[in-house]
Amino acid sequence: MLRKKLIALSTIAVAGLVMGLSEEAFAQEAYRRQSATGCLPITASSLNVKNDSGAIGNGGSSTTMRLVCAVNDDSYLSKDLVRSILVDVYDGSTREAVDARACVTYMGSTGGACGPGAATSESGVGMEVLIPSPSVWEDNPYEYGFIVVTLPVLEAGRLPSSMHGYILMD
């Protein structure tokens, strides 16, 4: 009986050690995960904005929608150190693509710039992870960063194209 207790305790101790090491190793890579609920929908009518468990979608049947998502730029994860952007989207269109790209607004002047985007296929439908380039943030470290996601119009009989969130990693 004592032997079984010792084996059980040592198993728990080893599992705790392994969990602690993997958690520590994971914590060394800076990342930031954001829900789409923090994004601003740019659309002709607020009636076009659809929310499904935090995913923001385009319910409009005549115009595309843009979601503008702020990027926290701080000492934990400065945007110019971001090496990967993962944007979690649902493409509900059989005719248009969902597009995502990193952008900046210039500090102290008007205007801005966007980097190369990533898009779903125009005929594809389903969940996808888009990986736009963060190069515009690297090239403009002192400007205000954000992500723009363009969602196609809602097609009859289909679910709306939507964004679920994004992850930034160094």
C-alpha cells in the first residue's frame, strides 16, 4: 500500500515538474490574442453587423464591411517586433474573398499605409487562418498600428463571413 502511494506521489511530482517546465518555456515567447469584439466595424449600416459568440460578421447583402482592429503596442510586445499575425476568419462567400492586412496611421500627420495582405480564395467557404505580413509595422515602428479585415457581402442562404480574432507573435 505504501509503495502504491509513493508511486502515485512521484508521478504527480514528475507531472507537475513537466507542466511547470512547459509553461515556463511557452511563457518566453511573447504573444497577444485578441477577440474580434474589440474591432470597429466600418459599414453603411449598423444593422449589417452580425455577432455570433464574439465573432463579428457582415450581414449586409449589398456592401462589403471592413473591421478595423487596434493593436496594443507596448513594452510587452511592440508591434515592430511582431513576426507573425494570425487572423481567424470564416469565409461565407462563394464569389469574394476575405482579406486581412496590417496597417499604420501616421503619427502627427494625416494618412497611413498598409502592408501586403492575405486572403481566402474567392470560391472557398469555411474557417481559415490568414497570415498577413507585419512588414509595415517593422518599417514604421513609431506609427499607430492596426489590422484591417475586409468581409464580403452576405450571399442568400449562406452564413455571413466573419472574423473571430487574431494572434500576434514575436
